[in-house]
Amino acid sequence: MSEMEKLSTKQKRIKRKSAYTIALAGNPNVGKSTIFNNLTGMNQHTGNWTGKTVANATGSFEYRGEQYKVVDIPGTYSIMSHSEEEEIARNYICFGNPDVTIVVVDATSLERNLNLVLQITEITDNIIVCVNLLDEARKKKIEVNLEELSNILKVPVVGVTARRKKTLNNLLKVIRSVCEGREEIKPVYQIQYNEKIEKAIEQVKEIISRQYKIEEKLARWISIKVLDGEKRILEEIEKQLHIELMDHIEISKAKEKALDILEKEGIHQEEFKEKIVSTIVKDAEKIGKEVCQFKNKDYANRDRKIDKILTSKKYGIPIMILFLLLIFWITIIGANYPSQFLFSIFGNIQEKLIEFATYVHCPEWLSNMLILGVYQTLTWVISVMLPPMAIFFPLFTILEDLGYLPRIAFNMDGFFKKACCSGKQMITMCMGFGCNSCGVTGCRIIDSPRERLIAILTNNLVPCNGRFPFLITIATIFIAGTIGGIGASIVSTIAVMFVIVLGIIMTLVISKILSKTILKGMPSSFVLELPPYRKPQFLKVLVRSIFDRTIFILGRAIAVAAPAGLVIWLFANIGIQEESLLTIIANFLEPLANLMGLDGYILTAFILGVPANEIVLPIILMCYMQGTSLVNMEDTFAIGEILRQNGWTMLTAINVMLFTVFHFPCATTLLTIKKETGSWKWTAIGFLIPTVCGIVLCMLTTLVYHVFVV
């Protein structure tokens, strides 16, 4: 064997050892992440609402002895603009050098989805079109001629139903065939623009190809971007390919000559992109009509009838409120028993730990600090936080799977437009009901940086899951009053719902103020797809809501609750002249607290509750009972007696509920704001906005009470 043959064999072995890379692209809500999960076995979160994946997720799998790496890039309608999703998708397809790009399309909306397919064919030939949701298409009596679609696009086309893993076998075979070079790659479908535009593109392409030796297809796409003149995209191309475009003399001359050609045709530069887009849309519509046959013209009637009710001006918002009310009520009722069970288990363990500490002669101060400080705070957070989250998140995820969340955004879009913001902000607010930290992260789905920042800064104006138990307890004691049975829970739920609606109203007000002051601007337009209603996958809902959300959030809460327990114990047990640090701080805050209709201990509890909102009430009870550790009390009646004995009135209860909704974010949310904005300045503003709102509202309520009631 010659040296050349040995080297060739060695290279083939190396190639076999390395994984082939697959990019998974497509519009939002076409089942990309479901395909990703089934291929890789990873539990990547899937949801029936737009904009859920906002960063590349990766996984791997093995098929017939070969390794494959799959990159699930964000769902996007286009790769022509510069929203976050579009940038990530475009950059990976253009510059990530995947061995093959799988473009997932919805069989029920093929014409619209082909728009993205045609844009990607302008960049690369290594494409597989995966037509998903064939089961949905069959229900609606839509027939898609996959063979004809493949003939037109000149790329492999595979039909699947992603929810059924077995239907992916053909896709796996085609992936292997394309990656290993056994599937013949032909020059794929190329969009033909009008004669003058093609001539203009050729002027620039010739220079770029000659200057940088770039492959012809990519050079053509870059030429279109040069003529388009979008600076951000051109900067990214220059950065990724290490070439010069905007300041290159020959390319600039070719661009000027090309623009002159277009000007003579009556096409100004600002109209150039519009002509490009309209041509792609027309081609997509033409292909869609050629390959799709609609046997039932009224296939979407059911969804339209439901949408006439759920998205109507008359019923849309009341139904939305009722849905949220129902979820909160189920959460309130369902969380009681598991919380009591967890308290019982952790209480028994605590007794054993105290006995063990005594047995090993552990110093009393150390055992108290670790058990009554760290352990007790930790277990309180778990007992109060875990059950509601384990109920709320599955219910919320069912709304995602049903396809209702985009309808909520649609219903609220008009209100947010008036506040110069995006309707997508309502989706991030709904995420904030579970956890404000998740809501802040979810703001990535908003394209406009200005609107995204407003959504981040105002997300804490809706209460997270950690604040619900305190709100419910206060509402039950002071508002539901002596009502017994199921009536009490309904009244307390309505009271909690009232402050939640107030939080939504304040979000709109503050968003408007920010839009007119430090974050000036007009609302941007955005595409919000209303997906078809689908039957939720209850097992997947349960698994992903518990592992993706509940456990994840609980883990972060535990991480901050442990040191918080230590600090609280130290503040309660260390003092000056027989006064604990807690009492000293409370006395200092008393004047401000009185103006707000509260007392110093309540404000102190909120400050020490920064690590986790769940520990605010235990701190208040500990202060009132002059204890040295958090008070674990399950009896609502007993809690009410302690609060009343320490001067609580209906005014106190109302102000506490207001301040529970409108106060500074927890530590986890603050750190998330810092991470998302990259700025301590915006983090500080995110801290101040809800805090100032809470202080002002409490002061106004107290003033009104003293003027008109007392």
C-alpha cells in the first residue's frame, strides 16, 4: 500500500470517529424540538406557542455505527432580518458549516413554511425538507405530494409525524445517506428575480467570488445582502468569514454600479428588499399550490369557531381571567395537603437531627445555627414552594400544549401596543406567574431590544409562585373572614386574582411610562402565529413541567435559601443591649412602615426575604413571637390570632398584599436580570420600579383609609 493510500485510509477512519453535524431549522411551532427530543433522547422543552427556543440546543445520537450531532436552532419565520432568533438561525446555517440542514415544515401550512425553505436554499444545497404534522393534515383532509415537492426543490423530502417516534426511521435513513454522500446533491431550486435584479446581483457577485474565492451560492447570497445594505448582517458576514465588504473599494464600486442599474428600472435601494421578499413569497405560494390538495376547504372551521370566542373583544379577556382564576384556585386547594405532609416529614427529621446533635455533644449554638437556622429555612422553602409549583406548572404547560398562550398574547396585544410594547410581553408575564426569573429569561422571545428590556424590568410586577402562599394566607384570614368550606377558598382566590389584575394594569402603566421616558420608542410589528388547537400530551407535560421547571427553580431557591437561613438566625440571635439585630432594624424602619400602613417587623421580613419570598411570613411570625428561629405554623386561625394581637387590621392586610405583589425581586430574579441585560444599572432599575410602586400604593391606600374611613 502506498503512502498516499495509507493517508487516505487514515483520513476515512478519522472521519468515521467524528460526528456529522445536523442543523434543525424551521418556523416556530412546527415540531422541531419534538423531532430533536426523539432523535437525541434529550428532554429539550417543547411547547405549543411561538418563540420558545431562543438559543441553540445540542444533542447527539448514534445510527448504524455513525455519530450525529443535532443542533436545534431557534424557530424563525425568516433569516432576512436581525431579531435574536433570526440572527442565531442565520449565523449557524451560514457559518456553522453543518453537514446537512433539516428544515422542518408544517404539512397544514406548507405555503407559509416554504418561505423559510426557499431562503435557506439560497445559502446551502445540503438540505432535507422534513414535512411534519402529517396526522394533522390527514384530519383536515390535506394531501401533500412529497415526491412532487422533492422534484421541484431538488432536495430530499421526508414526511413524518414527530410525536410518533417510529415515523422518523425514513428521516434517519435520508440523513445517513446525505451525510455519507450517497444521496446525490443537485443544484437545488434557485429563486429567479426579475432580469434587472439578477443583473445587479451578478455585478457584485463576480467581484466577491473573484476576490475571496467564496463558493458561488454563498457569494450570490452575500451579494444580495450587500445590495440590501443592512449593516448588522454585513458586519456579521465580515466577522464570520474574515472578509471586507462595506469598505472594500472594488465591491463598493460594483455595488454603486448595480444600484444604478436598479435605479434606472425604478427600484430604489429601500425597495430592493421588498422585491426580494415578495418574489420569495410568490414562489412559496406557487409551489404550495402545486403540491397541496385541499379536499376539505373548511378544515380550519373548528379552530375559527373556537377563536371567535376565545379571541373576541367581548369574551376574550374575561375568559382569560377565568382560566387564570381556575388555575390559581386548583393550585391553592391542591397544594395544602402535600405541604402539610412535607412539613410533617421534615419536622420528624429535624427532631432526629437535634437528638443526634445532643448525642455527639455538638455545641448548642452550632447545632441551633445549622438545624434551626439553615435546615429549618431550607425545609420551609421546599414545603411551601414545591407543591404549588408541582401543580401550577403542569396546568400552565397544558395551556401551552393546547395552543392557548398565543391567544392570550393576541387578546392583550392592543393594550400593550397602547403602552408602546409588544403583545409577546403577556406570554412572559404568564411565565412570571410560575417564576419571575423564568419570565425574565423568556423575554428573549421579544425581537425589539427596547421592548425586551421593558418586559424584563416590569416582569416582577406580577406575583411569582413563591408569593402566592402568603397572599392566600392573608386573603383567607382577613378577607374570606368567617366564611367556611369551599366558599372561603373561592373568596380568597378572587381577592388574590384582584391584586394579580392590578399587577397586570401596573405593568401596562409602567411600560407606558418607560416608553415615554428612558426607553422611548414606538411599538414594533411582529408576527404572532395562532397554532391549531391540539390534544395535550399529558405524560410529557408532567415530565417536562416537573424536571424543566419545578426542579430547576426549586434548586435555585434552595441555593439561596440555605445562606439566608444562616443570616436570619444570626440576626435573631445576635444583638446589642439585649435587643436583637432584627428588632434594631425593625425600629429603624418603623417610621417608613407606619406611612405605608405596616410596621417595622413586616418591612424587615420583606428585606430578609430577598433570597426567597416563601420565608417572609415565617420571619414575621418569628419576630412577633420573639423567637430565635423561623416559626413553622400550619394553622391559619392561629396565624390570624398572632397577627391581630400584634395590631394587624384590614388596612394592614390590604397593604401587605399590595407590597407582596409590588416589591423588589428575589435574589435569583435580580441575578437573572443582570445576566440578561449585562448591566448593573438596569438591574438596579429593575429593583427600584416594583419597590417604588409598592411604597407609593401602600402610602396612598393608607392616606385614603385615614381620610375617608377613620
